[in-house]
Amino acid sequence: MNSIKSLGLCGVLACAALAAPAHADSVTLERIASNEAITIGYREASIPFSYLGADQQPIGFSLDLCARIVDSIEAKLGKEIRVNYVPVNSSNRIPLIQNGTVDIECGGTANNKTRQEQVSFSVATFVSQPRWLVLARNDLKGADDLKGKTVVATQGSNAVGFAQALSAQGMDLNIAQAKDHAESFLMLTSGRAVAFMEDDILLAGLRAAAPDPAALAFLPEAYDRIYYGLMFTKDDAEFKAVVDDTLKGLMALGEFAAIYDQWFTQPIPPRNENLDFAMGEALKERVANPSDAVE
């Protein structure tokens, strides 16, 4: 049994649907069958999607989903396969998929139309939305309370554009741009900015690692939806079917939600921090109606 299979065999329905021989028209499945191994790309610090645990082995939400996909591939091929891991980053993850070094990336990668021209994505496994993080003691009820105030976003982030658009629509914000997320967070916690805009899951991670997470709160407004998915080679319909059918089976059986809760609403290694990030309505919609659409 491969070490990646921390959650056991895939759902009966998903496995049964995939228990047919591999076809030669799937480059990825043929490579996996020939090597008797699958190569998984992972991120080293993309909590809670994919990161290194205390023993320096890759763990995370996306890796647990990929464990189920490995089970499905074994059922389809009719034999056990080894699991190899390759660390990837934002600059090399797509090229490593394209050249066949990595069979599937199990990280936290956003699906968009530009990337779809280079690679394929699974049905959505997460939906991120830019939101405002504020200090709870300031008793801010919503975005309207930010009008005319100093807010912060990280230089180079999509959040800068969102904040600028909101400012132009009448919020009249004074937008500071910090050099990185750590500096943005410091500006918020030190009171130099009343709100920090960024993707909600990144803000949740910063909040969870803070000395007093309860001192920080999200405003209720959420903006543009950003869909994450598992990434693999383009135009390999059979491999995509294996991936998507496995995920759809997990979603239909309620197992996807259980895996989500394990990583987003409970203490996670290595420091037992709780992101306290319940599944949002946008992801619930995709669980009920799986899709790789980005709109």
C-alpha cells in the first residue's frame, strides 16, 4: 500500500466506474503503466493544500484528494503503482506538467483561461475570493465602513486591482501597497491600515498563525471567484475522466466534504493551527454541480 493513501481506498462507486483497462490514447496513463509509478507535483508551503509536514513529507488537502485518484488509477490499470513526489513552484509547475516530468500537480493552483491553453484542470476543488481582514476591536460591520480609510494590499497581488476598483466606485480608499503579505499583515495588526485585502484562504492562514486569531475578523463581503483545481497534461481526455470521476464520486458520497473539514476546520500539523475556514457557498455550489469552468 502506498504511503500517500492516508485515507484508504476510493469510494466504491468511483472505483467501479473506472475498473476498465487503460487505453493507449492516454499519454499519461500509458506513462504511469509503463513506469509502474505516478509522479505527483506538490508545493512545499501552500498550507493547507500542499506542504511539508514535521517529517518533511508532503501532506495536505490536495494530496489527500490525489491519494484517492491514485487508488482509482490502480483500479483502472489493475496493478499497484509507486508514488513519486517532485516539489514544484509557481514558475516551473506548468513546464513540468507539459514535459511529462509531473503527471499531476496536487497543490493550490488557480484555474484560468490563460492556463487552460497550456494544461488541463480537474473540476474545482476550492473556490477562493478576495475579502477584507480587519481587527475585531474596530467593530467594522462591512465594506461601507472602510470609506475614506487607509487599507493595504500586497504589491503585485490581484487584490490591488480589486481595491482600486472599489475605491473608484465610491469608497475613496487610501490604498497602501506592502512589499509582501507579512508586511501587509503587520500594517493591519499595528493599526497603520484598517483592513487588508487578499484571497480569503491566504488571510485565513495568516489569521490562524497569529498570537490571537480571535482578534481578527473577516468582513462579510466577498468579491471575484477564483477556482482552484488539480493540474495535468492538456488534451488527455481519458486521464481527465479518471481524475474528475474520482472527485465527483467523493463529492456525491460526502467524502470530499469530510476531507475538506479535516484540513480547513480542524487543527492541522505541524503546529495544530485551525484555519477555522468553513466551506463557502461558492464551493458548495461546485460540490453539488462539479465543473472546471472558470466563470
